[in-house]
Amino acid sequence: MAKKQLAFWGVVASSVAFVAGVALATPGSGTTGIVVARSTFTDRVDLLLSVKHDERGRESVQVRNSQDTVMQQIIFAPDGHSGWHSHPGPAVILIKSGELTFYQEEAGRCVSRTYSAGEALIDSGQGHAHLAHNTSAGETEVWVTYFDVPAGGSPRIDVPAAPEACAS
């Protein structure tokens, strides 16, 4: 009887630890991503992207000796979201259809901006945490080109929790 109880409590403890780990992570939901291409630059490539944001001013992102470049198609179901994440380097995001709202922390507050079909944006990467959410009634299709992905590595870096300003 003691062995059965011990096994039962072991399963319970493992389940609680698993659920707690899931609660702390911020996985996506309702998304399907397909990597359509991955390549390494044969020459040394340095990138400089400069974006003038209406609300934040100019932001420059520089990458020296960029590593792999990855292209991915992502489909967001209605109400689908990416979960909180960042990227190792900059990413160019094209909204092919639907609309997508990006959430991020700026100056201690959670801000959002919605992009529609035919619009594009640049994500600076480098630890910039954000969440993409399909707030439209239909599917949203995006195409993303990620720069400076570690050789053989992932273009996505999961963030364990939402930034403080966006946690509620």
C-alpha cells in the first residue's frame, strides 16, 4: 500500500510541476509556423536597419557578421497568439492577410499597435519581448525573415513571462 501511495504522490507532484511550468511559460496558441527557407551568408554581411517610429523616435539596429537567415510563414487562427517571445536578431514581418496586433512594454507601460494586410514592420530582436495576437475574425497570414539566427538555431526565443507592464 505504501508503494502505491508513494507512486500516486509522485505522479501528483510531477503533474503540479508540469502545470506550474506551463503557467510560467508563455506558449503561443492557434498558430502554425512553417520554415520555408534557411541559408547562411557566404560573404561577411553587416546589416543596419533604421526605423523612425512616430511615438518613439528613431531606432537603429546593427548586426555585424550576420549568421543564418530564416524565412517562415505563420498562420494565426482567429484569436491565435504567438506567446511572449523575442528573436536573436532583427526580423522583417509582412502581413499578407488579416490583421495582427503586437504588444510590448515601452517606458513602463504596455502598448499595442495593429498591422493589416499589405503592411510590414521591423522587429529589432536583441531581447525585445513582444506578443502578436490575431484580433480579427478570420485567419491572419504573415511572412517573416529573421536575420542573425545562430547557425542551426531557432529564430524564436521564448520569454518566461509577460513584461511587468503587460502582465495583467
